Amino acid sequence: MLSPRRDQYDTETSQYWQSMAVAIIFGLLLLSPLLTLGVVPTLYVIYGRYKFWMASKWGQGTG
């Protein structure tokens, strides 16, 4: 007779939950810091340069 714990890990739904848990952990550990520390500051720099470029193009100074 198999132990109850071993039976729980071999079902179709447990495979689904395991893969979903891996995806969530990957997102929390790798994707979230990448977005927070990489993409967001880059977007701020791009926006600042665009704002400065538009201001100089239209002759409104740096404001």
C-alpha cells in the first residue's frame, strides 16, 4: 500500500499546482526585481530625455 503523501504528489492537479508555484516563485524572485530595478528607472530616464527634448524643440526652456 502506498503512503497517502506519495499519492498526493502523483495526481494531475498536483502537477498543475507545482508548475504554477514554480511560475509564481520565478516571477517573485527574478521578474519583479528586474522590473523594479531595471525597467522602471529606464522608463524614467527616457521620459526625462523626451520631456527635455520637447521643451527644447518648442523653445520653452528646461521646465
